[in-house]
Amino acid sequence: MSDAMQETGGNETGTQDFPVPAGVYAEPVLSVKHYTDRLFSFRIARPAAFRFRSGEFVMIGLPNAEKPVFRAYSIASPSWDEELEFYSIKVPDGPLTEHLQKIKPGDTVLLRKKSVGTLVNDALIPGKRLWLFSTGTGIAPFASVIRDPETYDKFEQVILCHTCREVGELTYGHELVEATKSDPLIGEEASVKLMHYATTTRQESSHMGRITDLIQSGKLFTDLDLPPLDPKVDRGMICGSMDFLKDTKRILEEAGLTEGANSNPGEFVVERAFVD
Ligand code: A2P
């Protein structure tokens, strides 16, 4: 630790010389991008032995305490990526994000060795269309899923729906879809199969309203020129706030779709890791 750090009691992320806990990787931050005063993304090196399925989440923390705080984070990069990407909210007094939002390239992030999650292709039975319903940072696991070639092998159409309060909060999704469509591995298929439907609820934009209301009114389907939800062909994944999960699950069930899980694949899946 440098003298300056000793004087101020550590660096900006509060990182000091704490030992890395057992069962945890310590990896360097490679890049950080801030989108709004509430949202940022970052990429870290991928440990050579770390395997995961696109759409899964992992527990991450900072080496700033003897027993660091860990939180569930969806891995936003696909399973083939050499780096791990995360998309995070900044909570002013959040035990982890208050420090995490200050990370810079070269800082260390801790990562538990095991990834899990239900927003994976394996938890869905075959279908034609994959609907990805998200609010806020709930788009993160879908950033992984839409960059996985398996998704385009399994589905004829992939529709990424993202609802946020304000226009600036949609930037991550717009950049993601643009980058996906020009990616050498999946760009050609994504350009044909991937659709993006982004809406705001508290600021004027080209598509407004909660995605739940837009499904129920039918406007989503009219806008995209697609038929209404049909359990024979439509599959869904849901990620966002607790109320959003509940409402969207009910809507999909009313349309006749049945919830699945890793152990029992179904017509849609919900990620509850971040809200329980
Ligand atoms: P709204 O502005 O109408 O509350 P938050 O920032 O609170 O997590 O919300 C992110 C986005 O998710 C907002 O646009 C918010 O709309 C929307 N949202 C919140 N709850 C629901 C819900 N139950 N169903 C659909 N959208 C929701």
C-alpha cells in the first residue's frame, strides 16, 4: 500500500491488502464505461478455468474487507468471450456498488468460482421465437444470450425488449445490439433474426410505456408486425424488478405459456436471484 493510500485509509474502491477468500478468483478490471449517473458497465479478465452458460450469473465482490460483500451479477458477455462483462446500477449507499462504481482499469474484482441461473437456452423447450423481457439492468443476461450462436441455432427470431425510465438508460442496449449485429461470429445471423424493442416510461421517446402494458394492449405485436404470443412457438425469458417479474410471468401464463427451470425445461423462465 502506498503512503498516500495509508493516509486516506485505502484507495477509492476501499481496496487494501486483504487475502483472497477460498473459492474465489481475483481478476483485473480491463475497462469501465459509465452510461448515466446510475448505470455503468465494466469488463474483467476471464480466469482460464472459469466456465459458464450464456445467461448465468455469478457472485462478485471487491477485496476491501476480511469478509467482502458479494452480490449476484449476470454475466453480460457470452460464454465464448475471453473477457467477462457486467452491467451495474450505482446505489449511493449500496454496500457493494458504492465502491464498485469507482473501479478503474487495473483494480481487482473478486469472482466466486461457480455460476448458476435459469435464463439459459437449456431451460427452454424448442420454439420459433425467443422473447427477452427486461427492465433496467435486467438486460444484462440477455446481452449474453443474444451474443451466443446457440440462440440463433435454436430460434428463428429473437426479440429483445427493454423498458427503462429515461432515454439515457437505453444506451447500453442500443450499443449492444449494434455491436452484436456487426460481430464477426454472430453478426450475420443477428442482423436477420434479432429485433430490439426499447421503451421509456418517464421521458419522451419513439416507443413509450411499460412493456407489460404494450403486450396487453397488443401494440408490441403491431409495432413489430408479429402475431400475439402463442405457446406453440413463443418462448420467453424475464429479468428485472420483482414487480416486473410477477406481472410479466402472469401475462405469459395467461397467454398459455408454462414456466420452466433447468431441471424441467418449459416455455418461459424467470431469474429471481437478484430480488429474493
Ligand atoms: P415506471 O416508470 O412506470 O415505474 P425501476 O428503475 O424502478 O427499476 O424501473 C425500471 C423500468 O421498469 C421503469 O421504466 C418502470 O416503469 C418499469 N417497471 C417497473 N415496474 C414494472 C412492472 N411491474 N411492469 C412493467 N414495467 C415496470
